[in-house]
Amino acid sequence: MPRPFLPLSLLASSVICPSTATSLALNTITASYVVGILRSSLRLRPQNVCNTATRIIPLPAPSHIGRAGVWIMNGSMEECPETQLTTRKGARRSQTTHYSAGSDHISEVKCKEKEANRKMQSADKDKCSIKKGKRDHADGDLNLLIEWISHESEDFHSFTPEEANNIRAALLKWYRKHRRKLPWRGDAPPYDGSTAGINGNGKKKTPAASKKKGGKESVPDYNIHAKQVPQTAYGIWVSEIMLQQTRVEAVIPYWLKWMESFPTVHDLANASEEEVNSHWAGLGFYRRARLLHQAAQHIVSNYRGELPQTVGELKSIPGIGPYTAGAIASIAYDACEPLVDGNVCRVLSRLTGVANHIKAPVFKDKLAWDLAKQLVSAGDGRHAGELNQALMELGATYCAPSGTGIDANDPLKDFYLSTQLGSQYQKYVTRQGSESAVIDVEKALKHQAKPKSQRCKLCDKEGISVVLEQLSNAMDGSIADQIEADDADDMARKSGHSVFPIDPPKQSKREEVLAVAAISSVRPKNGKRKGDKNGCNTYWLLVKRPKSGLLAGQWEFPSVCIWDSNSNKGEKKRDRAPNKIAAKDRRTLISYLGELLVPSDDKMCSKRNIGFLETSALGNMKKLNASPLEHIFSHVRHRMWIDYASVQISDINDDTNSWLASNEREVRWMTESEMEKLGVTAGVKKILKAVKDEQVKKSKAADFFQPRKKSKYFTK
């Protein structure tokens, strides 16, 4: 029956004198009015109550009134930290403290009904542990959030057999229907490894097909000329090595060119180092190419050119680690073996609520493999290769860092623990859960903040706190502004998905400042080499890097390191990178060039280098720019101060264009076409372009100020 409305002014006028407060009680009708106002009519926030002239004081109620006993006193609402009024969303409920109406005496009375509910909830949690996976939580249930905050064992993150089967089935069904067509999977062209438009954030990545003028898409060259390549263990191996730290769409043309030049392990083993480098140029991380070449020679020598089928034997090959071994064994031979990379770690973290970053050794090197093994071996354990590829495919598309977790096309949207935690945290923040559940969450948060002797090995020691802080920041202002409850829940689920896994600790890139010499020589064509259109060849002096370290075995312009962030950490005067190249640094570069110009065979020194030294080019080098040229690697930033010069060499031909310097470095004069064949690095190409642009600029300026010939038709 609807409760009649009682004006607030009428209640405010019902003044209970403090002296008679203990002898009076509210009648049942008045109590019902008060209950109606408190539970359904007012629903005021604490600050709204404070603005009224009414003081609301809960009292122990007579037995015939039950829990509805409330005294109302005129006067200002005083700040009572232990007494707050219940709000519809977000306001804190009153604890069990009650105040008498006429004195400062405070008596604490526990609410029996709340205590009973809390005990029942605790009993329920003791009877059955919370299972992870697809859950149907009643509205207001925060048990999952409480359990996640309080968990102390990595067993919390394990899959149940039913969950593993369901996840496996969903992944295989989705992968077989929606997987990308890629050449190393034995697919026929056209290929497109782009994930544009399906990574959940609306930001489109650069697609494989470029656009011409007029808005028409052009088909990539590799899709025009590509031929279908059968899937082999060798092809899978090459693709997995190339895909490390490189996007799929960028790898496709390199893989096709590689397989055309080196279709078998024997062909790769017989290739020269320079041929391998030329096919790898542009992919970066050149150590991978060197190890791939060495591994091919090892396979020919020890396995007759055939890749072994077991993970143990594969891992014995140089350059093949657990991930690559698992990929080859599962995809090529359908062995029931897991594999774990960054994409797979991200999927596992969101499925099981691992509060850690994907580069944490305890996660990526051990326990993530246990979780992946649970999925691969679920059911009959067949189609392990497809399942592994599905996990990687999902991590690169719908479960990418920008994935939402609620996309209708995401096959695991119903299994993510991340989205469920986000939803429950939003209910906790807005107090939609039961009061006892809210209190339990707060208790769990207080307990979690204390030092623990036992912690979950998978989660970072600060991981749960980091996740909760990021959830709070993500929801601050965004959830409250949502009009529809469904929109608020979607936002909460997205927020929960976005905070897993946590960000790895930021590490500043090592910085090196280099002094670089770009020396060129223009010579007329001698009939032995192809040149440019003006009848001259331009040669550039390059030196080969050592066989170990960064860019091992690659060709570069002569350079010296004049500052390194690692070696100058403790120096006060030089704790910052220099903003200009000093005279002594230039002398260091010239001294290094002098070492390169003196070959180990002194007899050939005059023939090759006398002409160069007589030009005094080393003392007449020009500075390229007022600021350094930057080139960034994955972990190193190079700031390059470039000096350039053009010199005249008495003779450059096939017999005299290269030599071994006295410092055991190989030196060579090269044309641009020769650089392309050898596969120089992106850094060398960047320097070459900058110097050529500067030379063209200087040439145009010189032509502009050069006096022009008078026309024969010119008359005074």
C-alpha cells in the first residue's frame, strides 16, 4: 500500500524536548512515515541533510516499532563522522552507533540484522570457494572483487577444467572463421596482416594497402606477384623469428622475398653473410638474422637439413628458445606444446586477473606457461597449433592493449576476469552492492595494504594496489556522468579491461652521442660500374662494425662515441648529453679516420690513400646541421653530430675499393646501389639522405649567386 506523504516541515515541528526524550517513543504510524522518508522519499546525500534545519538521530527502537525508530530534533545538523545518511548511490550507510536525544552520552548498538547478514555471507564463502570464468553474479554481489583483493596464492588464477574447455572451444571456433590470411600459414594471396579497425580504440593503424591520389587503394606489390607457399616447419621458423618485435604487415614482404631466395634450410646455410643481411635490412634487430643463418648451418650439419619435431631438440639449436620451439612443434607438427609471448601474456592476465606486467620474469618465463599449458592440453589436446595461433591472434586484435573486452566479436568477452572486476568495483564505488559486501571490500582493502608473509607469486607486490588506483582514476567522473546504467556498466568493464596487465616499470633509454664522418668521392665512370645519369659515380666511405654488440657485422659511416649516458651517470660536469661537438671530439673522430685509412698491408697504403690524405679533407670537413640527427633503437637513442666532406681519390676500382684497416676493421668505398645490395641499416640511410639533401641545398645556393651570362639579344 503506498505510504502517504508527510511534509518535512511537519516532522521538523515534532520537537522532542531533551528532558523528556527518554520517556517518549514514536508511535507506529509516525515510525512508518519516517521509514518511508528515509528509505524511499528523501534519499538525501550527507551534504544535503546538513543544509536542512533538522537533526536526524537514530535511536534504539521499541519492540513494536522494530528498526524504524528515529528521533528528529530541531537545530543545526552537526558533523557526526560516525553517523551519515544513506544515499541512493555513493553515500556511506550509517554504522551501528546511535545517539541519545538529550545528552552527550553515546551508546553503540549493533544492528542485529546487518550482523546476521554478514555472518551468513561469511558462512557462504567458507562453504564454497569462488570459481573463475564465466559467472552470473547477482546484482550487488561483490564476492569476486573481495576474493581477488584477498587472494594469496597463484592457484586463484588457474583455470578449472570446464573453463579451459570453454575457452578453448570459443577460441578455435573464432580462429577458424576469422583468422588473417598469411603466407606462412600456407594461404593463397592476397595477404593482409593489418589489424586496423579491430583493436578496439577506433585509431586505425597503417594498413598494408597504401592509398593513391583520388582515394583509391593500391594493392601491395607482394600481393600482385606473390605465389602460394606450402606451410613447412622451416617457413614457420623464419616467420616466428621475423615477427619478434615486428608487426605482421611489415613482415609479409620480407618473408616472401626470403622464401624466394632461400626456399630451404640448405639454401640458407649456403648463403653468404652479406646475402642474409641484405634480405634482412629494414627489419632491425640484425642479430636475429645472424643467428638464423648460424642455426641453418647447425641444422644441416646435425639434422640433415630437417628441423627436429620435439621441443627439447629444437631448443638445442642456436637462436631457438622456448617460444620459437613451442611454435614450430605445435604449428608444424601438432605437438601439444604451449607458447607464450607478449600477446599471450596479455590475454592470460585479463582472463585470470594477474596484477603484473607482461615482462615480469615470474609471469612470462614460468607461470604464464603453466596457464597456457592448461588451455592447450584441455579436452583431447588436439589442434594445439591452431589454439596457440588463436591466442596470439586474439592478443594482436581484440585483446590488444587498446581492446575493450566487451566487443561483440571478441570470442572471450564472457570469460575475462578483468571486465568482471571492473564492473564489481564500479558497484562498490557507487554503493550498489549490499552494505555487508561493501564493508567486506573495505576490510579486504585494509588487509591488503598490510605487509604479508605470503603473497601470490604471479601478482606484483604492489600490483593489486596499482590496479585499484588505476580503476579509481579511470572511473573518476566518467561513471558518474553516465545517464544510463548500461552505459555505466560498459564503461566500468572497459576500465577493468584496460588496467590489465599493469604497466612495466619505466626504464629510460640509454643515450649515446656520436661524431660521424660522411666522406664521399665523385669519380667519372670507368666502365666497370653502373653509375648515375650525369656520368659519374659517387662513392661513400663505410666501415664494418665488430662481430658482437649492437648492429654486429653491419656497415656504417665512420663514427666515434663521444658521450654515453651509462658511463657518465656519476659525473657532475658531464651528466647531460653535450649540445654541441667540441673541438677535441672532432679531433678524436679525425684520429679514428686516420686509423681506418692505414691498412694492415702498408705496401698498399700509398696507392689507396695518398691522394685522399693530400686533399687535407680531414681538416676541411663541414658541419651538417646546428643540431644532431637522432635515430632510436628499442633500447638506445643515438644523437649523431655529422661532419661531411667530398674528396678526390686518385683511383677507385674493384681491386682498391676495400681493405682491412690497422685496427682490424674492414673499410670499403661503396656506391648507393652497392649499399642496397648489402642491406645497410636505417640509420645509415638516414645519414645518407641528410647529407645528400644538404649537398643539393648548397649546390642550388651556389648556382643562384653565380653570375649569369648575358644574352646575345641583350641591349643597353
